[in-house]
Amino acid sequence: MEKTLRAVVSVRLFTDRKSFGPGIAELLRRVDEHHSLRAAAQSMEMAYSKAWTITKNAEEGLGFKLLVSSTGGKGGGGATLTGEAREFLEAYDRYCAKLRAYGDKLLEEEFAFYQRAN
């Protein structure tokens, strides 16, 4: 049986503490899709309180707001990404894609002996 080697790269960004990573990135993508932090959290099977805490911790670490929220009422509440959040998320996604591409190339180069043996 052939065993293919692969690398899994996960990126976490730090300021004076962990500020951004795959979890908050996915949460923001889902807020963008569902227009609600609560709905985004539910779609990830995450408690709303945890989603709120993750978001607040990321905002404090990064130094800018990620979400603009409106409270419920006749039209209902919701949340949208701030411009800074959208720009940061897009940069994070580009950065991760480039790291994965480079990682795949490096894996091929450094572990070519393994691929030949299998």
C-alpha cells in the first residue's frame, strides 16, 4: 500500500498574544454568510458565548473592531464584518494559501526520497 506524505499547515497570528487563527477566520466567514454572530456560531456548533469571547479577544489583540452589530427589534438584529476585518481576513487567506503552496513544494523537495521509496 502506497503511503502519501502530506503536510498540514495551520497559521496563528500573534501581537502580544494570540490574536487570529483558523477558528476566528472561519467564524468571520460564517458571519459574512449568515449576517449574524449567533447564526455563525450555531453553524459551527459553537456556543454563542464562546463566539462572542473569541471575537472580543481577537479585537483586543488586533486593536480594531471585527464586527458591527445591531440589536434585534422589528427588522431583527445582525452582524457584519467591518472593512478592517474583511481586509484582514482576505490578507490572512492569501497568506495561508501562499504558505500552503510553498509548503507543498518544500515537502516535495525535502522528502523526495520518501516518495521514491513508496
